[in-house]
Amino acid sequence: MTDRFVPPTIAPPGKPLGILASVRAARRNVLGILPAISFTQPIVTGTTGPARWHMVQGPEGLRRIFLDNVANYPKSEVMLRMLRPAVGTSLFTSEGDAWRWQRRAIAPVFAARNIDSLAPFMTRTAERTAERLSAAREPVEMVREMLTATFDVICEVALSGRAHFDADIYSAALTRYFLTIGRASLLDFLDLPPWMPRPADILGRGAVKTMHRMVASAIEARRASGPCDGDDLLDYMLTARDPQTGRRMTPAELLRNMQFFIVAGHETTALALSWSLLMLAHDSAAQDHAHAEARAALGERPAEAGDLDNLPYILSVLEETMRLYPPVGLLARNVLAEDRLYDRPVRPKDTVFLNIYALHRSRLLWQRPDAFDPGNFAPGAVAARDRYEYLPFGAGPRVCVGSNFAMMQARIILSTLLARYRFTPAGGALPVPVMHMTVRPDPGITLRVTRYIDGM
């Protein structure tokens, strides 16, 4: 058996933490509160202060929460408190009828025919990214570079350009948001109501205003100018309507959903690309395989949507990377009515954590759970696996509506880069995964980029 690269993770505590230790750990890194037992058991139950919680990382329990009894497990108020300032009552944060009508209206926007029509934007961005890397003389910080690339895609696909966006200002505001409003508070652990102000809410207000101002400016400019040449996402969403009622989005609903798409659509894809390049930089055999596949399909040109069926190994690289570093590693749900998960009674007002990070590294499900092995996503392995063993985009009726969009842009960008360049470590310690809302590498991913010379 070939040795595989074992990338960095976070050593879990041996037992659940107390309330103050949990707050300190969660503010540093949410992954630091996942107990060791969660990697070997499908469910863990405990209390933190007055709050009773269950951490679920078994596929059967996750299937019940995501699908079989989904109405009993709405998003937790703590999670909504951290998200609503940025994205309001958007598709991601709504429940019940408010969610259903938005889902019906937005789902056709992400239909395959519309996503395919947006692919040329992604191809142009991939080419621009490759050109920037060709000029690099020093090691490149990949998270920053991939955020630029995916922000380019979002601006092109969503808004047909950057006329109303400054990527540096927007990204700085987003990072500020994650480090203030987007962090857990001691008041959350004390189970105090979400309407009670948290100190971080004040610190993050300016960041929210900056992001909203930029999105609102782009929407108003489009309303004034009319549709662009070639539909973009904003055009689709301006005309989106509920097929059952004919209802369209109000200006506030449109702003919130565009804001969520921009935040989620570029951050998570950029991280998947950055982590993927780190994996390949430390696994030369996997990188050689991916390069040979991309080179055979593309030569020196950028990838297009029609190439993706010829790039299965690069898809496996991305999927394996998202197994190790899922876009969001931990979700939280409230409990409305009594239920049972495995052998545990679950009661109203309990909190249920959906532990995707531990699911993807479960000692019960994966042969080498902490190693990077794209073979985990070879066609035969995927066919033999339970659907709920791998959940980078969630599942059930609330599965991420933009997952196909995200995977298309990631595959187009990654295959374009791998066809031309070799990525190697630049020295120094490996970054560690840190989660607040998304799973980011700390302090970053710095790699050397050189032209790929076949056979070397």
C-alpha cells in the first residue's frame, strides 16, 4: 500500500469541555471543541452550562435530521444570529413557507441549462488566473489568489463585472464579519436569547454595511440599465418567480439572496481550491496524475464545461479535499418535538450539532480517515458508499442550491492550472484548519508555482 500524505488536522480534546473552556476553544477554532469520541461514535451527548446538546456524525442520524424528520430540526437560533446580519431572511436562513417559496423561485436559476450558460465566465476567469500565476517570481499565497479568482467568477457570473465592487474592500469586510459577528459568544453558551446584543455585533456593523452597500449599488445600477448582454445571475434573479404563486422577490429579498450567494459562492470554492493545491503539492504522484489528465484534455487552453467529463480524477481530488476540509465543518439545529437518534432521546430545546468534519474523518467509515486519497472517490468507491457518509453540501430538501455551480467553477479553474503548472511546498510549517464559519488554513497556503515539464 502506497503511503499517502496525511495533512494537518486539529488534535481533539479527550472529553467534552466545560463552559469557559468551550467558549475559549470555540473563539479560537470551532474544530477545537470536537471531542475525540466524536470520531469513533455516531452520536455524543453532553451539557454545557444549562444547555443539553447532541453531536451527530453517523450517517443514519444525519439522514433523519436532513431528510426523514427535517421539519423537526430547524437551523439553530445561535447560527441564525451569526448569519442574519449579513444575509437577512434569505434562502439560507428562512424556514417554513418563507423558505419554500424562495427555494421554488431560485432553484430554476441553478438549473443545469443556466449553469452551462454561465461556464464561459468561469473559463475566462480561469485563464486570467493562469496568466497571473505565470508572472509569479516568488511563492504565491494561494488562499488570496484563489479568493481573487472566485471573486472574479462571482462578479462576472452574478453581475457581469466588477463595476460596483472592490475585491479587497469586500474581502476585508467579509473577514471582519467572520471574526466578529460570525463567532460564537459566551452569551450563546449561556443559552441567552439571540435578541440580546453581543459585543461583537457592534464591532461587525461596519463590515455588514460595506458589503450591503456594494451589493445594493450593483442591483440598482442593473435595474436602471436593464439586462446585460448575455444573461448573468442577477438578470435571472431579477426575473425569478415562484412557479406556484407567481411571486417575485422584493428589493430586500433580492439584496439578501445576492449577498448570500456572493459570500458563500466565492469563499467556499476558493478554500476548496486552496486546500486541493496544498494536497497535490505534497503528493507528487497525485499531482502527476491530475496534470496528465488535464494536459490530455486541454493542452494549453483553459477548461470549458464540455471538458469536465474527461477530467474525472480532478473531480476526485476536489471531492477528497472537501472530505478532509468540508466548506462548513459543523452545523447546528434546534429541536421542536421529542425524537430519538440512535439510542438517545432528543427533547425540545436541545441543540443538535451536525458534525460534518468528524463524519468525513470517522474511524467507522473511512479506511485511512486522515490521509489524502483521491481513490476514495473513484466511481466504484462512490457507488458503494451510503449517500450520508459524505455531505460537503448538506442533503435533503435543503441541500445547497448552488453546489453544481460551485463544483463547475472549481473544476474549470483547477484543471486549467494543473494543465500548465506544478505546485510545490515553499517551506515552513503546514497550515492548520481553523473554523469559524468556514474551514480556513491558518496562516495560509504558500506554494511555489513553476511551468510543468512533463517527465520531471
